[in-house]
Amino acid sequence: MKLGILLLAVAASVSALPAEEPVLYYHKNVGMREAERIRQAEQAADFDGSRIFNGSPAALGAYPYMGGLVIIVPGGQSVCGSSLLSNTRAVTAAHCWYDGRMQAQQFEVVFGSVRLFSGGVRIRTNDVIMHPNWNTRNLNNDVAMIRFNWITFTNVIQPINLPSGAQLNNNFAGTWAQVAGFGKTRDNAAVTANQVLSHVTLQIITNDACRSVFPDNILDSNLCTNPAANGGNVCGSDSGGPLSTNLSGQRVLIGIVSFGSSRGCQARYPVAYARVTSYVPWIRGHL
């Protein structure tokens, strides 16, 4: 009963927001600016802090399945996140490879590091498979598989589980889940030394509540979270990264960061993800 009351309150707060447009054409509008911001900050002498807005720094190994993506695009670099699934496969958002205008040329996948531009195990690849129904206009089916040379698992590099069994029928509304990423700390943030992998805990809301904000973009194959009470939220260049939760004693990937409001991460709008349960057959078919 308490959960039902809480979900009603969350739905009411979301429905009070006006309909909103998501961010389109990721690389030019978000990723390339963030790549330069993070690169400069990592060159600073004093290196600590967080990236996700109002998030907390993540210790090395806290998210051993997290893969940073340094992306080579025409005219520069962009950034995204990914999730390690096996010794040779990771999953990310399709818009990290092709956002409707800009086609990436190469991914440098970074595992086992809290820094994006240095440290860890780094693998370059251009072997990327986008979902065949990826729609760059409404951002549906925003999923892609990354294939790369064999990577050895360590205590700080480990794969994450995909949903299975009864988990495939769970809509996760009301569930608390964690997002990790290298995204910016706040809208229009200045370059600082606070550029490490960070994380935040967010609550999943119903798709109906999310559809009231993004009426043209939310399908059953999406999943959404609300900002945290302290304003913590997913922000620019967290795209493609993991939304995960503990199920039956295991860490399970349930969402892939897809899009947020064009108003920015401090506007307290929901964030949308590709719902992993909707894509498990396709993902497993490419493992």
C-alpha cells in the first residue's frame, strides 16, 4: 500500500511537468563538448569529485561492468558509456554510434578505470551492430552491441547479468536503481578537476507518467526514472551507460541511458532508457 501511494505521488509530480522534447543529434549537441571538457579536467593536477549531477564518486571496482566510450567522430571526439556483457561484447545506446546526423568512426572502450581518458584497459573497435529498428527521430530502439578483442576479467572488470526468468516480466515501477557514468555534473558546468566516474540512485516511474512528459517518444520498450530528492539525475554524456539493480542477489542490467529533456539535467525532468527486458533476445543473439 505504501508503494502504491508513493507511485501515485511520483506520477502526480511528473504529470505536472509540461510536455517536453528530448535531446536530438547527440554528438554535436552534447557528446563532443563533453569529451573536451572531461579531457581537460582529467589533465588537472587535483583529481577527485563526481560527474553525474549531484551524484557521488564511484570507487574503482564499484561498477566493474562499466565501460567508458571515447568516440572518434568527424571533427573531434565524443563520449558515452556502455555495459560489459562478456569477454568480447558490450551494449550501449545506438545514438552513440549514429545519432541521425553524425556517424562515429571508432570506439575506444575503457574498462577498469574511474577516468575516461587515461588508465584502465583500453580497446579500439569499429565493430558495432545497431538495432535494426533504431529510429533517430523518435529515439526508439536505442540499443547497439559493441564487439571487440578478448578482454580478461579482473576484480575491477566483470560482466553484468541480463534479466532472465520472471525478471523479464517485471516492469520495475517503484524500484530503486543505480546509474553510473562520466556525464557532466550540471548544465553549463565549467571545466573542473571533478571528472571521475560517478553514480546516483534513482527511482523508476511508470511509463504512463513518463509518457505525459515525452508523449511522442515513450514506448513499452522504454523505462524511465525520476530525479532524486537532492536533484541528482542522469546528465549529458551519460548516454549508453547502465541502469542496474540488485535482483536475487545479483546485479542486473535493466536500462540503457537513452535521452533526457532538452532543458538539461537540472530541470528535474525524467530520463528515459531502453528497457533491457524488451531487447534480451536481440542482445543474446549477438553475444
